[in-house]
Amino acid sequence: MTKQRKMILTATILYTLVVLYFMFFAFGRMGASERITEYVFIFTPDHPFRLPGMSDLLHPTLMDLVGFGNLVAFIPFGILFPWLYRLTFARFITLFFLLIIVAETIQALTLLGSFDINDALLNTLGAAIGFGAYKLGVRSNNGGLNIVKTVISSVVLFLIVWGLSGIMDKAFTKVEGPFVAVNELSDSSGNVVTGNRISSFKIGAQNVEPQFNMYGAEDGHSETFTYKYKEKMTFSFYYGIPEPSDYSGSISLSVDGREILTSSGEVQRSNPELFPSLFEIPVESGGELTITIEGNLKIWDVGYRKMQYLWN
């Protein structure tokens, strides 16, 4: 074994011990394990290559640093192991991924952390960057030059991966789309109604002009409206009692039979600064909204924003 190989092997062993320390003992894991009562296994990838953006680094949180650490800390393995042993990329990355899976499993079983497939994928990506840097940097018998070229290659590849991860994250992360007005609700008799005539009115000192629709109970009695939806979305509307009024009226909203909102004219009388009030609620796909309106209360600009990808 040459002197250079001995140095690389020593560095690999020491670095591995440092990484294992952070994986199993750092960040108060020993104390936290005493409070954990069940194993945590996360098998579903969820944005596995998401990294903090430039704006996040202006005021980084601990999770931002952990996100970078899960990638950067494993780059040296992609450099050191191929330097010690002749390995093809496929063989190296397969063995490395299996070792990380074993480490994640031990973390979970010892209650010193959780098994998170997202971390395993990010760790493996870091090792892949290191392997690429090794192939680009180690091309001569000059050890010093090889190290410099490998470090530069690591930085360049990391920046490329960082930029691509940001693009992929934005492309495959759903955001709220444009507002879509709901102009058809089913009333208590099952008929489809399109809302009352839209007209401006006042609530407090504010002049209200509905832009899309307006619903209320006929003759100040009670009316129930239902709306069935298929996709994940954010449902919203404004509500309040127009003036002049004796504040007789109320509203309740339930999602699949579970009451989410209830308010009355007495609330508006006691807290006039809160009205007109905007109500928003995110709902999962496949359900039914039920809105019951009594008295003079009105709802308007009823609609939703669907969760969709930017390229939609």
C-alpha cells in the first residue's frame, strides 16, 4: 500500500466516523430518542432533491442547513471511494445507496432518527456529484493538481445540480392557480341556482361591489347550498350583512358533514371592523361543501383556486 493510498484510507475512515456521528448522535438525538415511542419510516419520495434557494440563505434556518448538509456532506464519499477502489459508476452508486438505506434503517430502529427515503436519495445524489468530480479531476499523476481540479469540479457540479434542483422543484411543485368563480350551487331542493343579481352595498364604511356572484336566502329566511368538488383546491368567499340592518342573519359551512365555519349577525355587530369578512379553506379532492345562510346575510365572490403545476 502506497503512502498516498494510506493517507486517503485514513481520511476516508475519519470522515466516515464524523458523518456517522452527525447521523446518530448530533442535534440532541440521544435525548430525543428517550421521548420517541414509535418507529418512523418514510418510504414515499416527496421532492427528494429540494434544496434551499438563494433567498433562503439570507436568513438560513436549521432545516436549510440540514438540506444542504444531506447533499454536500456526502460529496467526499464519491471522491474517496473511487480513489481507493476501481469502481464503475453503476456499481458505486448502487452499493452506496444500499449502505445509506442500511444506515437510515438503523437510525429508525434505534430511535435516533427516522428512515427517510428523501434523505437517502439526496445523500446518494451528493455521492454522485463526488464521483463525477473525481472522474473530471483525477487525470494525472500529480496529486496536488488532481486535488485542485477535483475540488473545482465538485463546486461546479454542485452549482449545476443546485440550479437544476430549483428548476425541477418549481416545475413539479403545485401552487394555487387563478381564481375560478362558482356560479352554480345546488339549493336545498336540489335545483341549480346561479346566484342573485349582483349589486353594490355597504358594510360599515366600506362600499362592497361583488365581482362574480352573490348568494343569500330569499326573503330573509333560510337556504342551504351545496357544492361538490373533485380536485384539491382552496375554496373562498366573502360574507357579511349589508346595511341598513338589524343584524339578523347567520352562516355555517361544513365539509363532508364537519362544521368548519359559523358566524352570526351578533358577531358583526360586536366586531364591525372584521366585516366584510373573507373566508378561505383548503380542501382535499373529492368532497362536498354545504353552506347554510339565514336572514339577511350574503355571500359573494364564491370560488376556488385549484392546486396546479406552473406549466399548467
